[in-house]
Amino acid sequence: MTSLSFSWGIQAVVWGIMLYLLAGHTLALGACLISFRALRHYARRLKSINIESLLQAAGAPPISILVPVHNAPEESLKCIEQLLKLRYPELDIMIINDGSNDHTLETLQKQLQLQPTPRFPVSELPSQPVKTVYQSQKHARLWVIDKERGGMADALNAGLNFCQTPLFCSTYVTMLLERNALLRAVRPFLENAATAAVSGIVRVRNGCLMDQGDVKEVLLPPQHLVRMQILEHLRFFLVSYTAGSSIRSLLLVSGAFAVFRRALVVEAGGYDARFQGETPELLLRLHRFCRESGKAYHVDFIPDPMAWHECPNDLAEVRENRMRWQQAVSKALLHHRALLWSKGSGRIGWLIYPMLLFTEFWEPFLELGGYFLVLLGTLLGWVPPLLALAFFLVALLMGSAPSALAVALGELTPRRYQDEDLRQLLRTAWLEYLGYHQLRTLWRIQAIWGVFSKNKQENRHQSLEF
């Protein structure tokens, strides 16, 4: 092969990667447009619908909140204190103590006046043995299930076995729920009997003004690493999830806040304890189960802040979180590959799932490989400077646009940033692709490599924020 033909080959590869990135960024901009229309429609509906009146007319369906805990006595008490403030007429709070080996159970017994109470399981989903079921003497709607260690998914199955309400909400002990979160989350279930699951926006509470555990004013934190994570949250929830729900093709939701129809989840087999990403795997299985059994179903997303959590300001911890999410999603997608181009799977199996599969597994390699080829090719004279400039304009400038638009979309939701904070966040959006995005792409590649490596141990009780 001559030097000239080799150079042309390198340029052809660079052109191919650049066109792929251009197509991907164009689709992201299209998703921003879809989300813009959905957010405007939702804002108009909020003005015309009184949710409390709707609940009174239709009857508020009873709901249970399931919160697995492990070695978290102080966090559990703070979480329970906030959950007791939620505005909802018929609510059970179920704390699942997943084999804590510290003083978590003793702390809850003392502070909540727990007493062993007969409560019989209403399903037989697989889980580690339950030792005792307690009921609080201070709060009759508060229950604590003490069981042997099994992990997040196993604990949720144990909670589902004792859950007696038609709907349940899964969340993490570190989450702070909005007081009206459940009132807004149940609306799709009242309006559409086929609704199987509902999720909502999870926001970052770092830097916010707090009052007795509630977010009173949304403020931007000074740490740049936290600001980068705020951008990720806005892009995930306000672009990806909102657009996916609008075209009835939402494949993934966060386990930080999700409401499910209990009977359907039990019929589909409950949570799978083999997966660290318990909620993404469950939602993919619900898609597959409903389509294979011919059930009408709908997965909805409420573009409204439902929960708040605190992001880490340590790069190593951020790396661990991103790699854990990437591995969880990758394993769930591989496990449910039967969705791919299967009969009756519709646009989920023929369009959305293949796109997500390619994006999660191959896009990081293509993007990072493109950076390497362009830099090396420019230094060695294989890639013309104009082609290198065009590549970086597409990769960096167009890549930053969806983040900037996600910040703008946030202004269509409640809980907005102040003007100066908004300007700073927009500046951060244009700087995100100058280092942090490439670092996150490298983490994704490392996580994908870990999916296919053997003897990979998982921390079964880590939460997945996205």
C-alpha cells in the first residue's frame, strides 16, 4: 500500500466518524425540539388541570414507597422524616433493611418505636429470607422489613411481596422527594389505564438553599465538577427521557424515582437480583414482556422535578458512578437482546433499541478513535488541516449544543436557576466538551470492557442516579 493510498484510507475513516457524529448531534438537536414541544404542552396542562381535584374525582390509588437500606442509620432517619411529609392521601412507607450489620435496625426500633406485626406476603417473588416485619407505633403507615442481605433488587422484591397497594414507588435512601411528587406521578395512571410505569426529573441539590430538609431555592454550586454533572442530569432528563416519552419509546428510567403498576411487575417476575441496574433492567423486561404477551402498555415521563440528590465533588467517585451506570445499562441491553428486530416489537425493537445498543457499545470507541486518528494524522500529514478543523467543529461545537439547549429547556420547568446562575451554567455547557466529555467517554470504554471481563464483582447496594 502506497503512502498516498494509506493517507486516503485514514481520511475516509475520519470522514466516516465525522459524519456519524454529525448525524448523532443532529438527532440530539431534534430530540431537543421534541422536548421543547413536550415541555410547553406539559406547562399548559399544569395550568388547566388541578391535580388534587382530579385525584378526588377519580379516587387516589393507594401507593407504597419502597426504600432499601443497608448500614445507613442516619440516612434512613432523614429519609423517613422527609417521606412522612409527602402529600398523598393513602400512602404506605416500607423501609427494607437489607441485612445491615451495624446499628441501623436498632436505631430505627428506638426512634420509630417499632413493634413486630403480623403482615402476610401477597406474592412470592424471589428474595432472601425475611426475618421480621415491624410497624411503627408512632406512624401507623410506616413499616420496616428486616431481611437477610441480598442487594438492592432482592430487597425491592421483598418489599413487593409485602406491598398491598396497586402502585409502588422505588427510590433510594439518599433521595429527597418533592412533597407533591406522588400527586403528580399518579396522574398518568388515572388518565390511561395502560400506564405501566412513570418516572420524573431528578435534580442536583448541591448549592441549593435548604430549609428543614426541603429545597427552598435552586442555586448553582461553585464547584465546576458538580456543574458538569448538573448538565448531564439536564441532558438526560430534559432531552433524552422527555423526547423518548413523547414518541412513546422510553426504554430506560432512573431508579432514583419511578412509580410502577405492582400487578404488572409481579406478573413479569419482579426485579432480577443478578443485575446491579435493577430499574433499567426491569423496564426493558416490562417492554419485552408486554410486547410478547400482547398487553397494551405505556411508559410515561413527567418533566417535573420529583427528587433531588447530592452529587459528589470527587473525580474518582464520579468516575465510579459513571462506569457503574454504563455497565448496568450495557448488561441490561445485552440480556434483553431478544428485543432486537423481533416480531411484534414495533419501533422499540426495530429502531430505538438498535440505536441505543449502537450508541452505548460502539459510539465511545468511534469518538475516541476519531480524536486519536485526527491528532495523529494531522501530526504525520495524513489528515489535511481543514478536515481536522471540520472534525473538531462537529465533535466539540455541535456536541456542546444539546447541553446548552438542555439548560434553556430547564427554564420551561419549575424550580429554575437565577439569571446569573443560568449564564454560568450556559458557559459551562460550552466548556464541557473541552476535556470532561472526553474523560467520560474513556470511562465508558473502560466500563464496557469490564462488562465482558470475567470475575467482575459488583457492589450490589450502590445506587444509580441516572
